[in-house]
Amino acid sequence: MSMAEARALDREIAAFEERRVDLEARHKGEWVVIHGEDMLGAYDSFEVAAEEAVRNFGSGPFLIRQVGALPAILPASVMHIPVRAPD
């Protein structure tokens, strides 16, 4: 991601946060698409939101968030160690 794309995404996250209270009152559980500082719309599924975002903005950047969802916490890295039962 380029620096310009990262700044655009930061602006979109800030726009989401500024609208959070209103979004939670009107669109809880729905998926919203934000591009720049503008909201494209609210949708019933991620798939529909993504289709609309790509149709309107191409490859982005744009933000798709589910209203009211807890933020995901992802590990920086994951190590998978298979575990087998003793013979």
C-alpha cells in the first residue's frame, strides 16, 4: 500500500468514526462503504457492499465496515504446530 493509499484509508476510517453514533442508531449490523469522506451506502451483506464499492471506485482504496461489529484483533504472525495424539 502506498503512502497516499494509507492516508486515504486513514481519512475513511476517521469519516466512519465521526458517523459511528448515527450509523449504530440507523444501520446496526449492516455493511457501509466509505470513500474519502463520503458514505456510498449501507448494505445487508459484505458481498453486496464490496460489489458496489468496486463498481463505483474500482480497486480502491475504500473502506467497508460492519456497523456495530467489534474491531478484529489479528496477530502480527501466526505459527502453526501440528499436534498429534501419542501412539
